[in-house]
Amino acid sequence: MFQNKKEKPLAKAQQQQPTKAATLQKPQSSDLLGASGSGNDYLIFGAVLVFVVVIILHKFVFKKGDTTGSNKGDQHGTAGFASLNEIKELTEENLTAGDVKIGEVKDLGVLTKLVRLPLELSLKHTAVVGPTGAGKSRGYFLPNCHDAGRSSFVATDPKSELWDETAYNNLNAVRFAPTDPNRSAAFNFVAYCKEVDFAENVAAAIVTGSGGNATGDSKFWSDAEEELMTGILLHIANSDAPTPTHLYNLLTSGIKRIAETLKNSEIQAARALVASFMESDKKNKSGIIQGLSGKLRFLNNPAIRRFTSSKLKPFDFKRLREKPVQVYWCLEQDEVKKLETLSTIFFSIVVTQLLKQKSGKIPVNLFFDEFANVGKIKGFANHITLLRGQGVAVSAGLQSISQIESLYGSVDCRTILDNFNNKLLMAGIQGETGEEFSRLMGDYTYTENTESFSESGSWLNKTVTKSTGVAKHARRLMTADELRRLNKKKVILISTNLRPVKMKKLKFQMSWSSLLKKFPFLKQFQFFNQQIDKMPKMAFQCGQEIPAPEYQRIEPATAKKKSYDDI
Ligand SMILES: Nc1ncnc2c1ncn2[C@@H]1O[C@H](COP(=O)(O)OP(=O)(O)OP(=O)(O)O)[C@@H](O)[C@H]1O
Ligand SMILES: [Mg+2]
């Protein structure tokens, strides 16, 4: 009865609208586009359905962030990954000068959005952490050097890949390549040392640039070497030939000549600084001189003498705050260790000059791809806190925390690490470093339903009682092991007071420049020629080495032969 009642109106409806039923069975294309009334209904219904699904997804999947574990409470912590809402400011459309790109996220599950640290955050310094091959260069330094736009930077380029693949895209790219003076600007580090603070910093870079904290005997030697070197730098910088070649000529002219020259220097500070050297015994004096000449032996290389001693006017890094200039410090991989002292001198001068620049509006980024290769910059733990106020952001590529520790010692390492307010983590981080970041990401409360059974009575009359409960534990958002096994395509940002942000790593594929380097035959095609035209024209070339004064050794007076009469 009930069934009949229901079927009747349907049958009636089918009889009354035969044409429409036929249309529904065999839809025309115009119906799909919404031309007919019923097609519209389907479309509207479909759209509403999609909208509802998207809202639900957004609310429950994306908005809540990517959190590990399912059951949550807050007794043991509330760690979780940041939602899209929480990082809204990092995903705004336009890049402005000084922003750095760090990754990508998907909005509504489909739209790719770039995540960047706006200037205010990037000035709080960034550590990019991952083992070799993790993608620090391709996923962070290359994309940011490529799109530096209206900002300035100074980048370490240990494989010359940054220069080759990004310089063509920058307005004022300058290359410093110590062993390639034909394609490099000149860098005369002595010319900066007219003032005591520069001379001190360069002397420290020469003596203790390879890192570690000197104690006991080694401190005695390093202090003595630094003092004498500061005196020599001040004397030479204020002479008529302020070049490293001149410095090296004096340094290798023997104890007596050095002492004689500095004693008669026109520079009072140089005279004062040599005083304690004069008082030490001959063995110590020769130890100090040998130590210093050993550290500057890279100046025996004719290419490096040309690179350092072909210009009297020093390059002014202060101007990076006034207009966008992109500086590349390029070394070949096998030179990195040998020229570590020169790298430390270079970056000590860059930092000292930038700290002295009070005016200028252009943001500057120090891109230390391989922070450990920069060596130990005197006072860096202090500088890093001041650089922010000067509009200078530091981005340091690190394989592990111990790299900072072995350079700066444990106390300064902590200060430096704490000053990297943004930490960008890549896959493969191991050991203590992984443990430290896992701790930093925090704990959340994991709630577990428990069940236990107890037995009572004799074996003939056994009763089994089941009790259920709820246990709450603290669990790391990501354990060190989970962090190590992070998907290679992902990166995690730990920044200021934000919850950790999980993103897709940026990609940087091969540029025209490196493509043409690899396949030179492509140059014969018009298209590739046009790309070559866009590449930087190397306006810099070191001139010839400026001749420097030679110093005659003062030979020691011939010792008087002892005779039996003297005894
Ligand atoms: N984001 C990425 N885009 C493109 N290629 C990548 C990316 N990440 C990793 N790779 C691949 O991994 C290789 C190593 O990446 P990269 O040189 O960036 O690592 P790294 O962390 O800088 O290593 P190292 O410490 O040795 O310099 C690249 O040659 C490339 O093939
Ligand atoms: Mg690299």
C-alpha cells in the first residue's frame, strides 16, 4: 500500500514530462554548461558540494596544521605545526627588499604559496641546517641570491656556483676571486687598517681565524702575534705603499729589521705595540715571526699577490647600505681550507665596515653558505646582536651545531645560536644537533586509552576484571629520529614565537649560465645567445701588482770567537 502510494506520483511525473527525462538521459553539451534549468541545478549542487568539502578540509586539515599524533590535551605541552592562518604574514604575495624565501605551502590543498621571512624577521638572522647534500645551497642560498632584487648581499661561494648561476640576474654583482685575478675585483686588506680597530680585527683574523679559544701557552703566543701584527698593519697601512706585498716583505726581513722599522715608525700606536715584542727573548721573537709568516704564506702565490696588492683604494662595503650591490666571495673547493685566513680577513672587514655605517636604507644579507669556512670573526658573538640594528641580516649554512662550537667555543656558540632566531631545518640532521632542534620544537600531550585485566578466584572459579583508563604522556612533536628522517622535499622553520612551520623545500634548477658552461655547443643557437647577453659583463679585473719596498736583512754581528783567555 505504502509502496504503491510512493510510486504513483513518480510514474505521473514521468508521464507528464517525457521530453525532460529524455534530455537527462542523453545530455547535450549546452546542458553541461548550464543552459537548461536542470543542468544548472547539477552545477550549483556540485559547486556547493565542492565548497563544503574545501571548507571542511581547510578547517580540519590545513587550519589545524600538520601535527603528529592524534589525541591531544595540554597537561604536557601543546606543541604542533603552524596552520596557514598562523603564517599569513609569511605568505603575502609580493617580495620586498630584504625578504628571504624559505619554502612553499599549499593553500586549500592546491594553490602553491611562497613562504618568505619578511625583513623584520630576516633581520633576526637565519641558520640553515642540514648535512652535506641536504639542499642548503639549492633550497635556500641560490634562490635568494638569484632574486636579491633591490637588496644587497655578501655571499660566500665555496664552489663558485652562486656566481655562475645567479649573478646574471643581479644589477651590481661584484666578484672577489683570490686565485682568479683576471675575473675579480681587487681586495687590498691592508688599506683598511689605517685605524686601530680595523688593524686589530684583521690581526685577529690572521692569528686566530682558524678558530678555537686559545688558553695557557697558546694564548701567550696568539696574544703576542696579534699585538705585533696590529703594529705592523698600522705602520704599513699608513705608509706610501699600503699593500699586503709590502707587509709580507717586511715580515720576512728578519727580527732585527722588523724591530728597527717599527721602532722608528711615524705611527705612535705602531711604536707602542712593538715595545713588548722588543722585550721578549730572541727565541720568543723568532717564534712570533715564524708564526705570523706561516699564517700569511698564501701571499707567496703570485695570483693572490695581484688580487690583494694591485689597488691602493680599498673597496667600500659601506656602500652596500646605499645602493643594491651583490658581492660574491668565490673560491674553488680545494682552496677553501688553504685560504681560510684570507676569507676570515675579508668577512671581518665586511662586518666591521657594515657596523660602522650609520646611514643607508638598503637591507644587506650576509649569506654564509658554509658558515664554518668563513673562519672565526673576532667579536662575532657580539656583532651578531648589533648587525640587526644596522639593517644587516645573517644567513648561515651549518652542517651541525658543533661547527660553531669548534670555531667560537661553547659560550659564544650558545650566544650565536640563540641569535639565529630563524632555524631552517633540512632532512638528515643527526646526533646532538637533531636532539637540540627536536627539544626546541616542543612537546605535546598524547592521550592514550588503556585497558588492563586482572584475575581473581581459584582456577575453578576464576573472575577476570577489565579496567579501562586514560593515560597522558608528553611526546616530542618530532623526535630527533623523525627529524633525521624528514622527507627530503620538506623543510621545517622554527622561528621566534611561531609554532614550527612545515613546508616544501624551494627548488633551484640549473640556470642558463651553468647549462651553457656544460654544453658550450648550445651557444650557436640564437635563443641561447640572447641568454648569454643577459649574463653579467665582468667589469672587474685586478691590475698588476704594485711594487713594494724591499727590506734588507740586518745580519747579526759575527759572534766573537771564544779563546782560552776568556775563560
Ligand atoms: N631544493 C633543491 N632543488 C634542486 N636540487 C636539489 C635541491 N635540494 C637538493 N638538490 C639536489 O641535491 C644536490 C645537493 O644539493 P646542495 O648542493 O644544495 O646541498 P648542500 O646542502 O648545499 O650541500 P653541501 O653542504 O655539500 O654544499 C644538488 O646537486 C641537487 O641535485
Ligand atoms: Mg652547498
